[in-house]
Amino acid sequence: MATVTAQDYLNNADWVKRSSAVFHLLDINKNGYVSVDDWLLWIENFKKAAPTVSGSKLEKLHLATLKYTAAAGLTVGVEFNLEQYLHGMAVMCAAENEKVKRGEVPVFNEYTSAWYDCIDTDGDGLVSEEEFAVVMKSANFPESAIKAVFAKLDSNKNGKLERSELLENEFKFWMSINDASVQGMYGSAFE
């Protein structure tokens, strides 16, 4: 398997479009900059939408978010413009794929797993479409996309998301380029 560089990500129009869309989603005040605080605000919004999630799960998510954003070169208290954000994310994506090649757990999977633990509000070890909708709405994702995203993530079509489905599909969508299996996963929200 060939090494994919940060520049490969930056040269991939689909990846740039996806990552730019996240930037604009996080840029709540529309000032053209995002910061780690914007990522943490998503957790605060989720906490309000799902008040039964335990403090320990939210703390784990908070720490995983700090680790994830740090892996992308985002520093607490510093605002980043789109170009800086894309560069940091591209460097992280390339590094995350190298970790996978070495058999290491990517930071992205730690981050996604921490979200999974919080999203599974009833504690049954699975994420229902209703539970998934709460996190999507708290991140200001278009409501029209939620059902389609859930259906795409639910690769075994049992009506629930297992951790492995979420980790695999989210990694492919956000950390990979040219993976046709996840094209259209977020509908028009990120493509």
C-alpha cells in the first residue's frame, strides 16, 4: 500500500470539500476562523441535548477531542483560518493512515469511540437512529441528512449502529481519499 501524503489530501477535491464543510459548520460566528473551543462547543450542545450522559463519558469525550484536535495541529486558544485548518487536518489524516498500517489505534478512532459511548444514551451497546439524531442535530447537521447518513453507516442494515460500523465508515469517510464505499455517506451536507 502506497503512502498517502498530506499533499495528496489537499489535492483531492472531495476531501477538501468535506473538510471545508466541517470548517464552515464549526465556524458558528462566521468570522472565517475556527478554534478548539468550537469543537468543544459541539460537546456542550450535545450535553444540553442529551442531559442523561454521564459526566465521566463527557470528560472522556472532552479529552479525546483535545487529543484529536492536537493531532491536527489545532492549539487551544488559537484561531485557524480555512487554509491552516485544512493543512492541519491533511497532516493528521496522513499520519492516521500510517498508524493503521503499523497496527496502531488512530487518534480518530479514540475520538469516534468516545462519541459512540456518549451517543449510546440507553447503554445497550448500540446506537439507534434516534440516539444518532441527537448528536447530529447538536452539531447543526442538516436534519434532512440524518436518516440517509444513518442508513449508510448501518452497513449490516439491522437498524442499529455497532461501534465497528461507526469506526470503519467514519474513518473511511474522513481519513481516506478515493474510497467509493463511503461516497454520498453524508449526502449533500459534505459532498
